[in-house]
Amino acid sequence: MTTMTGNQTAAVLFDLDGTLIDTAPDFSAVLHQLCADQGVTPPSDNAILATVSSGARALVELAFGLRPDAQGFDALFQTLLNQYMDQLQNTRSVLFADMDVLLGQLEASGIAWGVVTNKPERFSIPLMQRLDLAHRCSILICPDHVSQTKPHPEPLLLACDRLGCDPAHSIYVGDHPRDIEAGNAAGMRTIAAAYGYLPPFPAISEWGADHISPSVADIARYLSNHLIFSAQKGFTHEN
């Protein structure tokens, strides 16, 4: 890929669930409640973690063994969404360790950061607001804004267009194969977040990412090594 330099505009975009924010505690809480209401034993925390990035429908399928076209699926799905919306009022979600430091460094360096997610706007905006991120985020692209969601590159291309950034000079970070597929298709540099909610297969080494980061601190090191900024706005990472 083309090396990014200081006289070129760059942006760093993140997936939301499992990449920027640890949202599993909220999903776990509502899924456990829904299972209790239905008299069903909830899935293990590890199973929930491996499914969160695939969305609420996948969580219902995991917990109840129902296919999306099965009778009763839609009612369970809508109940889960309603409970999740209520849960956001007192969210248990938090930024991943070191993420606030990384975002601060990007902001201090004059590098735009944003979120491109398959999470609908009605959930994404309240979550970002609860964590005091909405005013810091330069762009938020949700399924509401596009005709095709990830793994299609449209959401990422829209984000770059609105930011005035060349995709070739921007980075996308995600914890699911579809994130990396979308980023690669958009012509962006891609980072696979190995600390996130990885699906059981394929192996992260097979996703085709430019880099695999085991931690947010590693993302910062990668950015420091691959982005060249002006001396006035240098990107640094403090260990």
C-alpha cells in the first residue's frame, strides 16, 4: 500500500463493538435477562463474546437455537433490542484499555478518527453519548446512512468522503473478518483487533489484514511506525 506522509490527509476509523468499545457487558446482561424470562439457560460468556460482533440476531440464534425464519424468532429479537435500548441508559460498556489515550493522541496530532459500524444509529448514538465520545468523533457511519453494510466498502468510502480523506491514506481497525474485507475493498490499510470479539473461525491470520494488533497499545505503536506527521503534530505513544 501507499505510504502515508505528513502532507497527506489521514484518518483512523474504528469498528464499534469489540474494537473501540467493550460492549459485551451490556449484551451479556440483556441476553441473560431474556433467557431468564424465557426459562432458558444462557450461553457461556465465551460464547457470547464470540458472537457479539455478529449482531443481535446471532445472539438470539445462539441463546435459543432458532434460525431467523423460525416461529418466535422475531419476537425474541425485538424484545432483546428493546431491553438493550433500556440497558444503554445505564450502560456497562467501556472503552478498551488504552483506547482513550490513543484517541487523545490522534486528536492532539490533528488526525481525524471516527466510527464505521453495522450497529444501527438508534443504538450507536446513545452509546457514544453515554461514554462522552459523540463530540470527539469526527464521523459516525451506521447502516442507516448507506445502502450496503460491511463487508461492502460503501460505509468506509462514505466516511472517507465526508472527512475529505483519501482511503489509501487512511486506516480501518476491526475485530471481524467483514471489517477487514470492507477495509481492503475500500483500499485502506487494515488492522485486525485481536483483543476484540473474534469469531471462532476463520483464524485471524487468514483475514488478510495488513497488521494484527493484540492490544490497543500495539495499534498505537503501529500508527507511530507507519504514519509520518509534521514535527508540530507528531504522533507519539507513551508506554
